[in-house]
Amino acid sequence: MRRRYLALHVDSAESFGSSELMNAVWNAVMKLYGEYGASQAGLRLISYEPQERFGIVRVGHRNVDMVRASLASITSIEGRPATVHVLRVSGTIKALRKKTGL
């Protein structure tokens, strides 16, 4: 399966852990596409830096648009206001880090 890596930025006044972020992402995908859609996405958190609010998520190449739409629907994480923005999409982690400067 071909994969794509999404660079994410969490826009919030508060800090969140990696498990809180992934719960919000999974819930957003399930809300929009159901369990079947979520199972097809192949979501996996590669890395997350709570201080910089920057993370990398792996998805299947056919599901990038689905995951991006789901991320755009996030308005809160654990009941606290937050949004998640996709900064870049790349085919490799190395290229993604190079493009984003992290």
C-alpha cells in the first residue's frame, strides 16, 4: 500500500498529548465516514511535538482527501477549542521534514 504523510499543526491556546490528538482525529473520521471509512484510512501517528503543536500522520494514498476533510471538521479536542491544519503532504517523511523545515 502506498502511503502519504501529512504535516499537521494544532491551533489552540492549550497543549494536547499525542493520544488526545489521535482520539480527535479518529473521532472526526468516524463521524464523517463511519467505521468502514475509518478502517480504510490507515491512520497512524508518526510523531507529535506538544510544545510546537506539530505532528506527522500517515495515511493511505487513496484516503488523503478523506482525512483532510475530517481534520478540517475538528473544532475541539477533549472539549477544549482547537483546530487542526494540514501544512503539507508528502510521499516520504524525509521530504516532509525537509519541506516544513522541521
